[in-house]
Amino acid sequence: MPEIYREKHRVVYYETDVSGQISLGKLVDLLMLASYDQGKALGMSEEKLNEQGYGWVITQHLLEINRLPKRDEQITLETKATAYNRYFCYRDFAIYDLAGELLAKMHTAFVLLDLKTRKISRITEAVIAPFAPEAIKTIERLPSPGKLTTVDAKKEYQVRFWDIDTNHHVNNVHYIEWMLDALDADFLLNYEPVALNIKYEHELHYGDTCESKVQIIREPELITVHEIKKTDTLSCTAKVSWRPRQ
């Protein structure tokens, strides 16, 4: 039975945007914090893993949002590693309000990265055992975010020192921020995200220059399709579903 981890959190002002709701990037950040804290609690912290020459790397997030938490709201973060095979680990996340209502849930696929070779490593029993996920032989077929068919807006970014995490590449949340930043303020003020499918393809490193492109599709539902590229190398793709702010 997978180990379930829970922790409480108060949404603070710097985690929210002008709407007073938590930003999409910060929402994912909090869920990643729960994963990090569970590793520490079980004796398999990120620091310990790094010392052994490895690090967990996200390959895809599937996020569904019922309601975005608000500034000063007390929430509960929950996570568990549900299953793993030779090369992938799958983890579920949830956020609840004080009344126990589900605000958001996320399913994530991870791989184990050899920090020296920058290649995917086989997941060992020693690394995964503390989390007690189910051992499976199959690989989950997660839905693709899709591809751009046209470009409605784009922006260029250069990777800063502060964008890099302990795995020595761009932290996954910065891709989300860069993707949404390609949308204009009027769009972001009037709509809020209800779902995110983001898939990570190739690493970006300090000093790299990349371009964030977005396509806006309004029928039959409002969605945006995103990609981040370094020259001709695809780093990340995503699809975001939206609804009018309430």
C-alpha cells in the first residue's frame, strides 16, 4: 500500500496573482513541495538522492482544477507514489480546503536521472522502497498535449542562474510561467485555468535562449496550446483549458 503524505499550508500573498488566487505555477510548486517533504520524512530526501548521483525528473503533469485556492486560505496537500516500473514512477497529488472539498488533483510521471551522464537510470529498489508504490511492468500511456498548428503570440527568454534547480537544469515550474506569460494581461485577467497537460521533452540549461509560443483555440472550448523550443529542439509542450473567472 503506497505511503500517503499530508501537510497543511496557508496560501501567502506572494503565491497569488492580481486576482487573489494562487498562480498555476505556484500551485504546482506546492504539490512538488509535498513530494519533496515526503521524501525527507521517509529518509529518501532529494539531497540524499543527489549525493548518490541521482535526481527525480518530471516527464509529464496532468492537472485538474475545481477551484484555485485563495490568499490566506488554509489548505491540505496530499501525495503518494502510486506505482513504478523499471524507468518510470507515477505519483498522485491532491489539494483540499478546510471543509475537505477537493480543490485540485494531479497525476505525474517521473524518471530517475543520472546527474553525471544526464541519462535516464533504472529505478532501484533502494530508492523506491520507502514510498511503497505498486510494482508494475507496464508503461502508462498518458495523453499528448498536442501540437501547435499556428502561432498567436510568442516571447523569448534567456535561462538565468535562478531558473536552475539542484538537478542542474531549468526547474519545471518556470516552463509553466514562460508558457502563460506569452498570453496577454487581458486574457489572464478574464480567464482562469481548469486543466493542464504539460510534457517535458529536453532540458534547458543556464545561458540557453528559448522561445515560448502559444495558439489560442476558442471553439468548442477555450484552450491554449503551448511549446517552448531552443532553436529547433523541443523542450516542452502543454495544453491548458480555461473558463471565465468567477
